[in-house]
Amino acid sequence: MTGIRGTGKPVRVGVVGFGYWGPNLVRNLDRLDDADLVVVCDMSEANLAKFKAVYPDVPVTKDLGVMLADFALDAIVVATSAPSHHGIAKRVIEAGLHCYVEKPLTLESAHAEELVRLADEKGVVLQVGHLMEYHTAVNWIRDHIAAGELGDVLYLYAQRLNLGKVRTEENAFWSLAPHDVSIVLYLLGEAPDYVSATGAAYINEGVQDTVFANLHFPSGKVANIHVSWLDPHKVRKFTIVGTRKMLVFDDMEATEKIWIYDRGVGAPGQAMAFGEDLTLRFGEIVAPYMKMSEPLSMEVQHFLDCCATGATPRSDGRDGLRVVRVLEAVDESMAAGGAPVNTVVGV
């Protein structure tokens, strides 16, 4: 089904924000048949000038109120800076429009909870830009785990490292880790019950440049996330250890992004003779082929489909809320010297 439910017409979409990530969202909305890019809003004259140079026939405005009132929109995509997400999304949802918000959904879990409740009350779609949940390789891994190919997942760890871009208003975990937190929760299908974290601020006081966070889950699984913008290597890597096999996902690789290791530890039996020990198993290493698609295109299409059908998005508001709660708990744990912090569930 294409377009708005029952009409066959494209979803009339407006975009707020044409700065860093907005151009990528606009590019996809412009080329997808199920979207009609109606208007773009940005407070920056320079950003609007850049937009008009590429899309001269699409109207622009600096006033969100004008966008909401004058263009008969079905949905709005919010691609502004994170501190403005809550205020803009609230106005969009209150206007009865479907809303896509770039990650993180908000900077406070209370604000995220408010948006989730409001979207429920208004009966509109609320989707969060957790891009990696639409990545071909991540979904292949999720299916592989669900099929039991790795056995029971024991633990996993993620690394997202680079030299720059250094931020001054948000620490490295808020800047870089929303992707990794969303992947961990998506792959494991559960939210952590507590987290602990340590970090260090070397460049700007009070703004951690590197963070090591540990997530503990009710099932007993654990995950470690290491992020840094002060590192000599550019790394985007996930490692998952299961009882049967182990898997590495390296998003920096152009083609062979996933490697599966048929390795593990086997017990010789309950009654062990003198000198008998656990046995290590070393099997084949396989790099499965998969045809990759642009995650952002898949994500935007999914939003349009949900607007058309009323379906709940894969990365809905509750997904965004769970991620924000983890980000908050990591900050709280770092402030407490690494002490474990419980994460709230519900809503």
C-alpha cells in the first residue's frame, strides 16, 4: 500500500531542520514515491539558502507555526539539535500530525514519556531515528540470534571510536552511543535493569570524551559499550558471544561486515578425571554475503508505511524512551563514581 491509508496519495511531509542530518532525510523523502515533500523549516537563512539551491520549487519558512497551519501536512520530520526535540515534537503531535524525531528522542526521560503518552492520545505515529535498527546487517544478526544459530547469547560489546567530532554541550555517550544502545536493546529484545559507567573529560571540563558503560539485563546477559571521540582509530564494531558460536559485525568494512566464528568452550562432562579440563573448540570462520541497502532509505520508507497504515514503527516512541533512560542512567552512574543505577521500566 502506498501513501495515506485508503487514498493512494503520498504522505505530505514537512521537514524541520536542514543542518547536519536534515539534508540526508530530505534527499530520501524527495526520491521516495510515497512521500510528497511539501515544505522545509529552518531558522537559519544560510541553511534555507542551501536547501533552495537544490530544491528551488519547495517552499521554505522560518516559522514552525506557519508550517503547522498553512500546508495541510500529514507528517513532520524533526532533524534539529537534540535540545529542541521535545518542544518541536510536542507541537507537532498536539497538531495531530505524525512525527519522526532524530535520535535521541529527548534529553530527559520525563519529556520522552510525555511525547509517548501524547502520541497515544492523539493516535499518531511517533518514530525515532534509530538508524541502525534498519541496517541490513543488524537485522540479519537479529534473525540469526532468533534462529538459535549462536546458541544462547552470553554477552556482547560495542566500540564506536574516532578522533573528533568533539562536542561541548553533550558528552561522548549522548553523542555517539544512542546507536549502540538501540542496537543492543533491539538485538536482545529487552531493556537493562541497571547500568554502571565510568568516563573521563580531558578536553572540556564536565564533558566526558570517553565512556565505558556496562548494561546488565534481567536475563543475565551483559553488554559493554565503549565510545570515544579521542581515539586514534575509527571503529564501528560489535562482538557477540554465544554458547554455540561468536559473531563480529564491523560496519567499517565495505563488503564483509559480518564474521561468524564457530568457536566455544565445551565441558567434558560432569565427572572429570584427574587433570581433565574444559575443552576449547575451534571451527570454521564464515563471512556470509548479504545485499546491502541504505539504512536511512529503509527507515524513511518504514515511517511513510506506518503513517499510511497506522502500524507501530520498529523504532517507536517507547523504543526512544528506553534508550533515553539508559543514557540518563549512564550519566548518573558516572556522577556517582561508577555505582550501579537502576533503569525504570514502563510506559
